[in-house]
Amino acid sequence: MSEDNNLLKKNSKPACKDGVYDPFVYKLLFSVLVRLVFGRRPKPQYILNDFDKVEGPYIFLSNHESFNDFYYLFQFPHKKKPVYVVNKYYCNMPILKFINRKTCMIPKKLFCDDMVTPVRILRTLRNGTPVIIYPEGRLSIDGRTNRIAEPGGSFYKRLGVDIVLVRVNGAFYEKPKWRSRRYRTPVTVTVEKVIKRDQAAAMSAEELNEVIISTIRNDSTDKLLCKYPQKDKADGLHNILYRCYSCDSLYTTSSKGNTITCSKCGSTFTLNEDYRFNEEPFTMAAWYDHMTEVEKRDLRNIELEADVTSVIFSNEGKKRRERGKCRLTYDEFSYVSENESFTYTTGQLKAMAFSSGQEFEMYHNDEMHCFYPDENKVQVARWAHIVDIIKSEQEQQQHEE
């Protein structure tokens, strides 16, 4: 632990003890700034179940349906307001850096191993403050919970605190990853299970991981909370459903209003008020599964290349731009520019985050690299999808061995 403490001193400059935040700035962040930026939204229905049995500070684990989830979990009737583990990129932004330090949010480099984040989580809990973690590390793509790229069962056991497992439902349809417009919609936040610290200690890491994953897993199409009569539900959906369901063509889909259309075969698919297509594949999730099966057909020979404009954010929040090329095969991801080059095996990758129709991203040497393709920006979803398919196959092979 002494080594972890040295890393913490070297890499972070908290303005307060971990978990001992400035209540004024904390309230300012959520009660004023969030409302100014994101507007008012209805209070979710909270179903607390065994939450009253929780003792002391706790780890709060939830699925991640939309960007607004962090606000809904803030409104949850916590016994003490928690702090969040958040993408380090947001913590380094100049405007948010001061607020982050005053509210003691815990920065984490997405899908990267680091020693600092676990130490700060432990210190925060020791100071009596709960911690909220989204195990997925990214927003839902198709209404279902993502594959958990970094299972934390072993770490959660060592923390020695109660674990609260929560499922958010409805938020995906309020503002999905691929649409810019937000709809007012019912949202439920349900405490599905409380794992007491002694129960967690008695489980193996694998058993605990399975309980966590199966408990927070959600499929929004199974539990629709209202009708959606809006006329632009599909706007931006082609940035996720990048292959035509009918002819499997790449990057030929476009979306407008409630309809997604293929320019090659002319097929059209329209979302109804239940957020379902009127014909096969019926749901976005089923369409996504079909794309997965198509990609698997020649997965071992996959080779993606893209000329990109890279925007790189340093650990201090400064950014620079450069031109480069990205390449992804079954075995490795590589990036080359005039200033740097690096390669990661797909075994080293955990997942790939992306912004719909814009860029895909990863950390390298403590810097956030955002890659903006010159052509077919819809392809960023495919890069992330391919990485997930490869990782799922590799994990299955390891399990069988």
C-alpha cells in the first residue's frame, strides 16, 4: 500500500481529503450547474428494497443507460451523498478541474490498469463516503447492458464494505448514445440486491463478479415504461446500426424521423411507439446481434484502417492535434503519426470507447487519444464493436481452457 500512496501523491493534487468534499460546491454542481446545462427532469421512481440494511459507507454499482444516470443516482436517497468514479478526461477539463477537486470525484482512465484509483476509492470509503461506480465504463449502445470489460470482484472483496447493486431502467430512451434530442420519460432506479460485507468475503471473486453482472444487467426493450409518439426517434440511429439488416452492406444506412433506410437495397425500418420496428429484426438489440454474427464470419481476417485527425489530451488538460493512421486486426491495434507510434495487442485492450458518429478513443502514456476518421465517421461504432467481439471470443477461449 505504501507504493500506492506514493503514486497517489505523485499523480493527483486533491484539494481536500478523499471523500471529504466541499458541500457548497457539491450542491452547486448538481443543483445549479447540472440544471442549467441539462434542464429539469422528472424525479425517477426509487425502489429501495433492502437498502435500509446497508451499514456504513458502501460501493454503489449500477448499469449505465444514459449520460443522465449520474444525476438520477445523485437524487437517490443516500444516507450520505456519494462521490463518483468518472472518466479522467472530464476531471482534467479546465472548467471542471476545480469542481472535481472540491467534490473529490475519483478520476479513472477508461479501460486502463492504474494504482491510483483503487487507493482513492479505499480512502474515500475510510472517510465514510459512499462511492458510485459504473462497471460498464460506458453508455449502453442498444438498450442492453454492455459487456463488463473490467470485472472488479476481487477488488470489491478487499474493500470490506457493503455492495449495493442497482438497475436503472427507462433512461436509455430518454437520451440514447446516438441521439442528440432528449425526451421526458419515466425512469426507475431499483436496488436489486444488497451484498453485505461478510457475504462478499465468503464468495470467490468469480462468484461475486457473476452476481454483480447478472444483477445489474438490463434490457430496456423488456420493460418499456411508456409509449413514445415522437416523430424523430431514429435520428442518428444509423451511427450505431452501421450495417443494413437486409443486405449486410456497410455504411449504407441513414436515419431520419422514425425510419432507418439502406441506400443500397432500399430496405426501410420504422420505429413504432413501443420503440420497436414493425418487422424483423423488431428491436435495435436484435439488429445489433445480427451485425455481430456477420462480423464473426471473417473475424480472424478483419483489417480496419482509417486516416484520422487525432486530438490528444495531456494529463494537465492541454490538447494538441495531429494527423495519423489507425489500424485494427484480430491480433492488434496500432497508431502511427509523425510524432508517435504505438501498438497494443487485442489481449491488452479491454474495450474501446467512442462517441457516436464522431470518434473512437483510448488512453496511451496517460494521455487521452481521440481519433476522428476522415471518412465514414459512422465507422467508429464498428471499431468499438469489433474490439468487443474479439474480446468476447478471447474470454470464451480462456474460460474453456
